[in-house]
Amino acid sequence: MKGKIILMLHAHLPYVNHPDHPYFLEENWLFEAITETYIPLLMVFEGLRNENVPFGITVSVSPPLIEMLADRTLMDKYKRHLQSLIELAEKEVSLTKNEEPLKHKMALKYLEDFESYLSFFEKYGNLINAFKESAKDGNVQLITCNATHGFLPLMRINPRAVHAQIAIGVKAFEERFKMHPNGMWLAESGYYPGLDNELADQNVKFFFVDSHALWYADIPPHYDVYRPVMTPSGVFVFARDPESSEQIWSAQLGYPGDWNYREFYRDIGFDRPFDYVRPYIDPSGVRTNTGIKYHKITGNVSLGEKELYDPDIGIQTALRHARDFAQKKALQVKRLKDQMGIDPIIVAPFDAELFGHWWYEGPKFLEFFLKESAGSELFETSTPDRVINSIDEVQILTPAQSSWGANGYNETWINGSNDWIYPHLHEAEIRMTELANEYYHTSDPLYIRALNMCARELLLAESSDWAFIMTTGTSVEYAVNRTNTHLSRFLEIYDAIKSHNIDERSIELYEWLDPIFPYIDYRVYA
């Protein structure tokens, strides 16, 4: 027998879709993530499969991300974005011939990578197909998240709102991937006692929590966080290993901070002359990242003092770190097995966007680590389904309320910067339940469309991303506007329904502006 390492990558972005604009700055969040994280990771999975390397990894694809990847207008915009990047890289290849050799070397690499990403994207048609293909052989397990990444511990005051988030999260996965998700990543790993009952009702077999959810459970966990437990409702719980998190996440100790890695914050969108980059940045003239970066982290120096990045040294560093991580996991498995008398199960969850977007070499690190793990005598990488099918005994307990946010509870999503949103959200949730019950049996097509649109607007307003952005202070105006816009649209449609004065043209407009979950049924709130 071997110890098990469960790598869990949470792939999520807030739903940003502006079909009424040919270009919208915040849509770049998605385009950057596709180019820098999702396609590189999917190519790693495909390469490992082609090389017959045994591995296990879990990816939660959130419903907002699923819906954006399924949106043809957005994906057409993405393809044009990637073609524009290829054009810029071609110019960089020509320009850097007369600059430092390392710049030219990187320019050639960017061009090669962007062209390969376009080829990959066109091969599958959309990334949902690529994710489905990656999961065919069981090495990649795909799971879902609650509907719009609402932070559930702050929604429990309205149980039907929680129910809708869970049920629609499952439905979104089933509609797009044509299979049932056995697991769910609760948004921000936010859990409260009793939430597992909703998961059980939706036939979700497991979810993830942070370490302290088990440390402060109603019964002490016999094996700490190193074996899954089961809730009284029969749902398995996997808890985060703090040791693995520190080795990668830690700003002081984590691998991504190595000085040989590429610097994220130095980009030609700010370095090159304005007229040169203008076609590739925001049309308003605001300078933005292009994704083409030539410098390495270097050390504690200003951005202007960063040294040039060498991709060969970056890859060598990623290989060294992957081997180091594999060695640390082997030693940890041996130590824990000696202590516990049973094979440990070590859970390492991360935001998927760390690998590639923030940490340029991250996908190669994962590839190297998975290959190293395939040859280990002490452990193997695995998936929750495989682990659940392999264990004979499990402890039953109720985890404590928790999240993986700052200080482990709710303060990231409710504080002085964002607490104003919750009275409005809770009132809208009450009104949505009222509508669902009052019009449960209606057969009027226009009322059904209006009620479904109400549900969409509420769900979009509930996204935890808006409260998170208000806390971090980035793009605050956009987050506030999104919250207000969706609540205003909800109230407008609510009033129209209650006054029997529905404007079909308004409903049609909102269906076009916010087309998320076209299969939604408002009765989920009843």
C-alpha cells in the first residue's frame, strides 16, 4: 500500500460577459486564465496521458467558468484575443533580434506557445470538450462548485438560497459535461454544520474543507487531517494539509517566489512605447498587461531593476522544486504512516490560476511532480473517487464552520468594505422564494421567462467575488456596479411580475446581457 496525495485545483472566475461591448476590460480575466492556465494545464494532462504516465488530479470547474467557456460570443472574442497575441509576438520576435538574446529567446517561445494554444483550442472547439477528454481515463476527476460561487455560510439565513446554489451548481455541471459530479468545491471552502445535508440531497459524495474544520469538529479526528471523514448525512470530507500549502503558497517559503522564475508584474504593455502596444491594450488607452514578460523575479529590487528571464533556467528550477516537493511528500508520508499506523491521505488544494497565470512555470512544476510521483515507492497521486473506493473504515463527525479565507472564517466576505450588500441580498432571496412559491404552477411562457431571469440576477448578485474584490481593493468600482446592477434588475423584474406588467422586450434584453444558466428553473427556490 502507498500513501495518497490528492491535488485539488479550483478553476474559477466570476461571470464576466458583456455581449453589448466588442471589448470589455474585465473579460481579459477569462482570456488570460485560458491562455496562461487552463490550456497549459490541459496540455500537461494530455501529454501525460500520451506518455502513459499514471497520475491523479482533481479539478473543480465552477459553473460561472463553465458557462463562460460555453458562450460562443465570449469564445469568439477569446479567439480574436489569442490571434492578436500571436500578431504581437511576431512583432516581438522581429523587434528583439536587435535586443538582448534572452529577450529574443523568450519572444520566440511566446510565439510558439501562443500558436500551439490556438491549435489546441481549435482542435477541441471549446475547452469544455477538452476538460471532458482529460477526464476520460480517470486520471483527472472533474467536480463542480455551487452555482455562482456564493459564500454559503453568509447565506444560511435563507435555506432556499443555499439549496438553489447547490442544486444549480450540480445542474450546470450535468448540462455541460453530460455527467454527474461526485464532488463539490464549496466556494471559498466555506462550510457550516448542516450544509452537508444539501449536498447529500443532490447526491454529492464528497467536498473539501480547510484544516481547522476538522481540528474544531464536534469529535476530534482520529487521524488529524490525513484521512477523509464522513458527515452524519453520509458525505465524505477531505481536509487541507497545511504543510503542503505552506510549501507552495507561502510568500516567504513557497516555490513560486524563487528569484529565477518569471516576474509577473513586468510586462511589455507598460515597457514598450505607447504607439507600439496601443493595438494590444485597452482601446481607451489604459495600459494593460499583454502576457509578454521578459524579466525574472531577481530579488528584492524595484521593477525597473529586474534582470532578464532565462526560460531554460526557469524550467530547471521548476524541475528541482518538483523533485524537492516529491521528496518532502515521501518523507511526510513515511512520518505520518509511522505515527498513525495507516497510509495517510494528504490533500493539497490550490487555486488553478496559481499554475501558469501567477506562477508562469507552475504547469511544468505540476507535470514534473506528477512524473516524479509515478515512480515513488511511498506514495501516489490520487483522486477522491479512488480513495473513497479504497478505504474500509471511516470516522463520522461534523466539521466546524470554516473557510480558507483570511483567518479561516467569514471576515473576507463581510467587513466594513462590503457588509452593506447583505441586507439587500437577503431581501432579494426572500422575495425570490416568495415568487417561486406564488408562481410555482404558472404555465404562462412570459412569466416563466421573467421568473427565471429573476433567479439569474439574484444568483449573479450573490457571487462571493464581488465582496472579495471590495475587501482587496482591486476593481472595486466594477464589483460595486455588478452588485447594484444585478440587484436593480432583480427588483425591476420582481415589481413587473407582482404588478402583472412584464415588458417582454426588457426580459429579452436581460436574457441577452446575462445569459448564464439557460436551463435554469426558478422553482428551485420553492
